[in-house]
Amino acid sequence: MSDVITSNVSAKLDGLRQRFREKAVHEFEVLCSIGQAVASQTADCEQLAHADHSLHRLAGSAGTFGFSSLGEEARRLELLVKPAVDLCKTGADSGLANLDDEMARDFGQRLQSLQDFLDAGGEPTTRVVAKPPESASNEPLVLVIEPDAAQADNLVSGLGLYGYRVQLVEDLQQWQAGSAPTPPLVIVRDQVFLAGGGRLNETFADLPIVCIGATDCYRHRYALANEGADAFFCEPLNLPLFANHLDNLLTDRADAESGRVLIVDDDQELMEHYSLVLSAGGIRVKTVIGDPGLLLPALSEFRPDILLMDLQMEDISGMALARMLRFEPEWLSLPIIYLSAESDRERQLEALARGGDDFLTKPLSDSFLLRTIRVRCYRAKQLNNLVSRDSMTGLLKHSLVKSEAASEHARCERMGYDSAIAMLDLDHFKRVNDSHGHRAGDVVIKGLANLLRRRLRKTDVIGRYGGEEFMVVLPDCPMGQAELLLNDVCKDFSKIAFEGKSGEFNVSLSVGLASLASYGHPEEAIEAADRALYERKRSGRNGVTVAFQ
Amino acid sequence: MMQVEALERIMLVEDEEDIRAVAEVALESVGGFTLKTCSSGHEALEAIEKFAPQLVILDVMMPGMDGPETLRGIRELADFAGTPAVFMTAKVQSDEIASYLAEGAVDVIPKPFDPMTLASQILEIWRSSRFIG
């Protein structure tokens, strides 16, 4: 269902992007003639005001339609034209009096070249795909560059089982011809990659590139690494392992791009500025003034990855606030970073000894702030994952998924919606281990973990409850929908072919489902889901049974 | 436990047709809200009583009545004196931001915005505005 929404939204956005492009082309004709006038120092105040207005609009809107570089150039030009427009307002007949010939020529030419950014800006919003919203499908799109049609078919259907939507092209030229959004990951035939001579890396800067091929030797691997490939898989592909690796690459990337920061400061303006810089960089920000009474509730509600705090606020000491936070076991491991004009290393160390983790010395540039915070959020998440996640599957550990179920139960009561809770158990798992070995068993468990991650929304909670038992919480999800969704998961999982000692095998899955909101206590809902699971096991396995209330 | 009223009706005041259209996708299709768009401050003041939005998003720079002026007009209506308002602007200088907040906005969203995350941004602003206020 969410798939339909996503493709619908993409189609609409594509249409709007096209319309924006057409309008922009028309706008550029006007700007181009103004550019000529500026270059020859003949532009009048009316023309300058028009350019200013038009550049301001472009700066604010181009990025929304996927033309970020056009928006950024428009912003730079807007800042250049501003003084001239201000001069006009003072009654000067030419706003260009302060501009020397060279600057005027440069500005004029750049105005005339805006069109180039529109053409180059075929790089539509990678962000749309890289950061899906909570309500949209979580399925990633991978780009596959594979000249061989039969191989391509295999790959597309194989990856489809793991919930990957695939966009397929034969070569790089074919991809560039289309105007589809850039996918977050690229899989490419090794020969195509090597023959491209670095062009793929340029086209997909920053994206993970995974090569596949039939040749496997160290020289070949070195050649691929040297060209900048991020991974290599030798054919025949072991699909579960392959999907697992893609998953890790994508999760890493998502982690590196997002983050949550709570800023505590008493300088409202500065806080707003930091907040805008960070949110423009894709980081979620919440700000709170340095009031001890506001800080803890804000933390509990927002749950940041890191806390950024001014060391010396009016009346309030950041150090004391940090210590106060450390009273709560829950916030013992939250990284606290002080913002301070304090450059004395001794004083800094003293502050660190009292509950802080690091220092950022003011003044600091916007780009430095963003980069530092990104790295910090990423590290904090990695560490947090280590303690709270099952090392084999990367899913939440038993106690954590249970506490998530409890908080979701509370949210159901508060928000008045229903959420689903499900227990999942692999069928005849002992037989898998016995006849194919423990390593094959591990691959099956990872396979299910990956399938669940791909199929469920980002907001859904997935945990490994026991050996081959999993728990899933689907917030704000009616029973009917949950049943359909989990039925699909069962069907797809049973189709995955695993490799074992005695050849390929399949494993099926049983699910017990219950409604969280129908029970007074989360523990009761878990028990109900467990009973439904038992019922499903008795009545033939491989499918979903809904708890009877 | 504190109850947070669910956000359903949002009014957007924006003179640019393209941005109105993309916001419709972002807030209606992606976010699932009911959106009323107005192309000017005057239109917004005419439509607000009937639509009764729970939150208002205003472009700062509009010809005629600009965002802050429109908000002042809205604040004069008793029913909407406390309705959370959010400004959208292509400017990020901190002094300007502060002045918008001083006008009574609960938050400022920088332009360009990402159509795929606008809805969750708005929702977060809504929740925090309800918690404090």
C-alpha cells in the first residue's frame, strides 16, 4: 500500500519538477537579458530589482524541485545584487555605481549562465530516495548496471525477494538519458565499472558502488578497489549474504546522514542559527533554553543522539546541568558537547571531568559545525547500536524490544490509535541446524532480519526475541493491514533459497499477531501474540494467525 | 499523561504557485493532512474562519501583504490569536529569524524545503508547540 503512495508521490513530484523547469527556462530569458545589461553597465534599477526578486525566489525554491546547485548559485548571485538594489533605494539612478567593470561583467555572465545549472541539475533530489518519510515505503531503490539481460533478470528477481526495488540499465549512458532520481546504491558489472575509467565514481559521487563479476583473484580485486569500488561479490552470488551486505552499506549511509541534536543555550538567536544550519544539513534539531526544568522533559520527548550545550549561560552553568543529567542512569551515556568561548585547555579539561564529552570552541563556522555534528551523531549511533542491538542481526535485543512495546502501548492510549504486535518464529529451525549446519542457520536468521528491515517502515520496531524468535511492533497500524503485510513477509521468506551442506533449502515462518490497544497491559498483548503463534504452529505453520480476544 | 491533539488542518499562505503545488504533495499525499492553500494574505484572512486551521504556514516575502503582516491580521481574530504559525523563508540570517520568532511564530522552516520530509518537520513543530503552550 505504501508503495502505491510512494510511486504516486514521485510521479507528482516529477510532474512539478518538469513544470518548474519549464517556467525557469522562461525566467532565464529575462535574467539573461538583464545579465547582458549588467555586463555592459547599462542595467537600470528596475531591472536590478527584477533580478533580485527572481533570484530570491529561485534560491528558495530550486532545491525543493531537485535543482540544489541552481538554488545555491541563485543565492550567491542574490547576495551580489543586493547592495546594488539597496543603492537604488537611496535614489541613485544607477545601482551599479559601486560595481567595477570586472565584477559587473562577471555577475552579468553568471546571470546568463544560470541555464547551465538547470541542465546540469538533472541530479534530482537524491534526498527524496535517501531519506524516505515515515509514512512512505522503506524499500530502497538500487540501480543495477548490467548489460547481460539474463543475469539482470536473475538479480532483479533475487533482490526483489529481499524487498529491494531495482532500476535496471544496460550501461551508464542509458542511465543518464533517464531523469529518474539517483538511487542510494549502485550495483554494477565489474567489466562495465573498470571500462568506465572512473566515470561511474564521478557520476555517483559518495554513493556506495558494489561490483559483481565472475573473475576472482587478488589482482582483479585490487583493480576494483583502486578504481573506488566499495564492495565486490563473485558469481555465483550468495544472495542472502549479498543482501546482507547491501543492507549494511545502506544502513551505514542512512546513519551517517541523519541525526538528532538537542541544543541548550540562552542565546535565542545563536540557537536558531545553529538549528537552521544543522536542519539544512538533514539533522533533526530541537532547541531549549538552559532551564533545568525544561531540559529533562525535552530529552525524554526528543531522544537526541547528542546534546550540544553552552558552557556558561546566564545564571546557569552548563557543567552543573551536565552533572544533573548524569544523575539519571538513562542519560549516563548521552554524549554532551560543550559550546564555549573557553579556549584555556585546563578549564576545558575540568569541564570534561564534570560530565562532558567534548568541546567546540566558539566562534565556529557553519560547515565545521555541521561536519562535526554529523560525525558525532554517527559515532553515537554506532556505539548505541553496539549496546542495544543483537550483534548477529543488528536488531534490538530482547529487553529493548519489550520496552519499546511497552512505550508503544502507552502511545496507543495517549494518541487513541491501534498498533500491532507480532511474534515471529522460524519453522523447524532445529532441522535446519541439524542438516545444514549452524552457519547455514545463522544465514537464515540474518536473512529474516534483513527481509523484515526492508519490508517494514522505519518507525516499526523489530527485535530478536530469542534464538529463532522475533518480535515486531507496528505503530499506528490496524490489524487488517498488519495481517496482510506479515502474510506477504511469510510468502516472500518461504521463497528465499538458502544454501546448505546438502543443497538448497527453504524455510517458512509462523506469525502470531495481536492488537496492542486491545489489552490493558503490554505484557498481556505479548502473551496473546504468543498464543496466536502457538495456534499457528499447531494448525500447520507458514502464515499468520490473529489473536482472538 | 498529556494529550496531544492530532494535527489535521493546515493552512499555507504562499504566493508562488509552484511551491503551493509541491506543498500540496508534501503535506496531503505524503503527510496525510488536510491542506488549504491561499495565494495571498488577504485570501488567507478571508478563508481562515471557515477552514479553521490548527496550524498556519506563511511565506515571509509576498507581494502586498507579507507573511508577518498576515500573521498580525490573523492574531487580531479572537479564534486564531493562539494558532501556531510557522514562517517559511529563503533567508537564514539569525537576526532575521529572531525577528520572525518575535512576531509570534513558533518556528521557521528554511527554503528550499525537502518535500519528502516537510510533513514530519511540521508534525514535530506541532508537537513541541503543543507541549510548551
